[in-house]
Amino acid sequence: MVSIFRGINSVNLDVKGRIAMPKKYRSDILGDTDGKMVVTIDTDALCLLMYPLHEWERIESKLQELPSFNPAARRIQRLLIGHATEVDMDTQGRILLPSLLRDHAKLKKNIMLIGQGNKFEMWDQVTWDAERENWLKEGVSSVDNKDELPGMLDELSV
């Protein structure tokens, strides 16, 4: 069974750097991955990405197939694979987020957990609120074109 994560959830970061997964996701995470998840940085935004282990392994395999002499591909490999950290959900549904990753995303106490189908995004609430407001104002048609990446990335969803 493959989990589909959707919706916006407000969670708290405790003093030890843990978040408690909302109950509606816990049984899927335990059933699909025995509680094993992978957290990495987002390369375009100040947030973290969290995947079920099996989903991350599929993406990581595709990332490793990218041409190592392409600077954009190497940058993505270094950032996504280099920051990827396996985490375990404990019996109380908590996940410890590594401090390096928490610092990167500037996560404080109030975290927004955003379901994105095959993964979650984790945002500091203040950053999420500001970005969300900007996206709503801009609309979809105003997205600018970034540097072009190799064609192999056209089919990769990160």
C-alpha cells in the first residue's frame, strides 16, 4: 500500500527537536515503512522534505543516475542526497529532526506539515504564512523559468 499525504497540519517542535506526526498518518507510516522516513532540504525554499523510506530510495536512485559532469545535476545530488537523513517514528508518533536540517529551514516551535502526495514539506509557520500569501497573490501564471536542467530531470518529481 502506498500512502498519499495531503492536507495542512500544524504541529509543534518540542525542546528536543521532535515533532509528533498527526494520528491520521501514523498507521500508514508504520505500515508502509515500519516508521522509517527520510528528511532532506528543499533546494528552492526554506523548508524540509520528508519521504517514506521506500519513496526516497526510488528518488535517490534516479538522482544517482544523473550525469556527474553536469554542474546542475551535481549540485542537486550534493544538496538532496548529502542532506538526506533517515529518521524513525517512535511508538508515540514522534520524529526527531536533525538540528542541521532544523537550522537550515529556520524551524522554530510552530511547524506547518504540508502533505504533498508522496511526501511532506515542513515549514516554520511564519515562513509558510508569508510564502503562501505571496503564492496566492502571484498566481500560477507568474512563475518564472529557472536555469534549465538536464532532460533526465524532466521526469523526476522531487
